[in-house]
Amino acid sequence: MTRLVSTAKGIGRLADDGETVAFLDIDAADLGAALRAGLDLASIATAAVRDRVPKEQVQLIAPLPRPPKIWAVGYAYADHRTEVEYTGTAEEPVVFLKAPSSVIGTGEQIRFPKVAPNEVDYEGELAVVIGRRATDVSEAEAYSFIAGFTICNDVSARDVQKGRIPGRAANVTAAKSFDTFTPMGPALALLDEFTEPDDLHLRTWVDGELRQDARTSQLIHPVPALVSYLSRQTTLEPGDVIATGTPSGVGHKRGLYLRSGTEVRIEIEGIGTLVNTCA
């Protein structure tokens, strides 16, 4: 499995056992910068190794610390639609934007905003990273425009999202764009390493309790459909991220909001584990 990481000291490749990082001879600060410079992940992955360091000594950052755009998908799984009592009838994906400045990496803290600290929720999601410029692409060719997969936590201030803050209108983008509200990582996994890229196991734990357990094959709109749809709305650029949506098991319908000290751990097979604590 080829998994690339961005670190405080440059781009690296995780060893198969996940315990060692091989720093690569790439003239780019992170994977996002490399993609925007026109490099492809295959050439990055085979670059010369300049050093090997135990992973525990490496400071990982988000694979793409500042994506050009972050598209996110709402109500993406049927069981999630049921749990939140979604009544929409649109056949097309429900999409919105998140602020690139909300991105953090694994191991960093999710900080609660002062204006809305009480109803912060988690959403474990598969994230698609665009590898080359895509405009009006078909579903059949969509995968050729994807660089790889990573993990995203679409953190949400539900009271902002639902308009429960006095003086604030309901606003999904604002609710999900506070600083630190898009943990991403730990790695960017190359597509050619997946035998079934449309059927990956996703699980989310909150303080050790398994809250979400699904397969991405349950997405109402599979990855190729999402890439094709979004490329018809706007040009997708190298380094853009699509958070594909969350399955059932989110906290707000049961009043299980995140609290200071809470740990959220999201695992997707073939990619790794994204871990963040709250403050």
C-alpha cells in the first residue's frame, strides 16, 4: 500500500508497516503544493529517498494543508438520512463548501468556537483528492482525475447549522468552517493500491466507543458520480478535496456532542487512522 504524507519537514512515504517515514526528494513543501505544481502521485511515490525516520519522530500535518476548494456532501448515506429524518427529495447530491482554513492534521486539537461551543459534532468521511484539472468529466473517466483518498472529519457546530444561535441565520458552510473543523489525514493513499476503491470500511470511535460503522459502497452517490457532478458545476483543480459524506451514527440526534478532552478516531481501510482530541 503506497501512502504519502505531508510533514513539517517535507513529503514522505509511509512504510507498509506504518512505523517508518521515508522522506522523499521532492521540491515541494507538502502534497497539496506538489499537486498544484503539476506533479502526480505516482512520480512523487517513486522519488529518491533522502532519509528514513521512525514515524514517532515525525510531525505529520494534513496531507493538503490548504486545499484550493473543499466540497462536502450532505445526506450521503440512506441510514444517515433516516437517523436525521431528512425529508428532501432532490435526486442530485446535496453539496456545500468548507473553508480551506479549517483544515488541521492528525494529532492536532479540534477547538470549539467561542460563539458556538456547545453542539459540536463529528462526521467520519472518505475524502477524495483531485489530481488534475477536471471540467465536465463523465463518470466513466472520473477516476482518472483522482489522485488518491484520505480521511476527513467534517466537524459541525449543529446550533449554527440549524439556526439556533440568536442573531445568526442557519448556515451550513459557516457551521462547518470554523478553524480546526476539518481534520484530515493521516495519509494520502494512491488509488492503484485499492482492489475495490468503491467499497472501503469506515469506522468512527468517540472516546473508544464505536459510533459509525459502514462501507463506502453504501454511498447514495458513488465517488465517480460525485466527481462527475461537481466537475459540471465548477472546474475541479489539483489538490481540491471532496468529502463524500458521513454514514449514520453522528452525535447530535442523541445529544452526544463533543466535549473538551474527547478523542475522535476515524479509520478507513487502506488509508490509516485520523485521531484528534477536542479543546
